[in-house]
Amino acid sequence: MRCRNWREIRAMKAPIKRASGAARRRRVAVAGLLAVAITAAVAFTAAQAFATAGSGAVSTYMARGPVSQSVVIGVPKSATATKVVRVRVKGKVVTRRVSFTYQTVTPLMSCGEATPCDTAYQQLTIPPGGYTGWHTHPGPTFVAVAQGEGTLYHGMSGCPSFKYAAGAGFMQPPTEVHNMRNEGSTPLVLWAFYALPPGTANTAIRVDQPQPAECPNIP
């Protein structure tokens, strides 16, 4: 039996090593695809878990229309300004620093000819025991209660709530996470006016939000 030299032995082993390396690469690629798939599935599941859909609320958008006039929707606030005033008295210049308070507005949304705002009018009916679920809106919202009584919960420290009966109204800034619930015995009917960024679709007027940690018992 002939003994093989080291060159022959090395030539025989080389294909085995190459096959082994290719197999390892395939295993790494498959593992990477599995990791991506698992990550996507977890993210999708988390998104589903975080969404807080309402219960029983029936929404109908009655009308839409743009606003191209120059308008600023905002919240009033007081501001303080300081000015340096120079006055000439008997040939001398007297300098004084003067502070004064004035009223201004913190803008929530601006409309104009170049960037007109969209508007939408909605009727929302919530049966007894129903609720909207936690959400926000992309622009400021003005709501009037046409029938019944609703309890509006705010997703902030202490989970404050306020009751609004027929004939009452309120405004919601776009950053406010809220949930309207009908805790009474008759249907709650709301009319809402939305000021919206240009091009906002009806499906994007409501933005689902996760249940706030401050309101763990309010679905």
C-alpha cells in the first residue's frame, strides 16, 4: 500500500474545508434571517399590544374643507419684556431699565395661503359603558356635547378627569393624550371640529396611543 505524501493529503482536505466553510456561512445567514423575522414579529406584537382601540364608539365625518386665510390657533399667555429707555433731562441723558407684561399667544397651528389648514367636522356617538380609547389628534380639536354626559380622562400625572354634560364644550391641544368615556346611562353624542395639517386623511385624524402609566385602571 502506497503512502501518500503531504501534498496529496492537503489536496484531499481542501474541498472538505471549503464545504465546511460554506455550510457555516449558510447557517449564519439562516440565523440572521430568523433574528430579523423574530424582531419584526415582536415589534408587530408590541404595536398591537400598545394600541388602545375604543369600545362602542361610532364616528361619522360630516364635512371637510380647507382654510387658506391667515389664522393662528393658539393658547393665550402672559409674557414679560425688558427694555432700556434713555431720556434727556436738563441736558443729561438718563438711562432706565423698564419691564412690562403683555399678552401673547402660544401657537398650536398656523394657516395661510401657502399652507392652508384642513378642517373636519365629526359626529361621535358613544353608548353607555363605551369609550374612545387613548389617542391624540394631529391638530387642535374643539368639542361640543350635544347629548348625554361624558367623562374625559387625561393621560398625565394623577390621571385627572372632567365631566362634560350637554351644552358644554372644550378644546384639546394636539399633544394631549385623552380618553372620553360614557359612564352614564344614556347615549353620549359629541360634535368635534378638527384643525389639521394639510393632506390629513380621515384615517389619520385619530392617532392611537398606549395606555398611560398614570391611568392603569382606565382602558
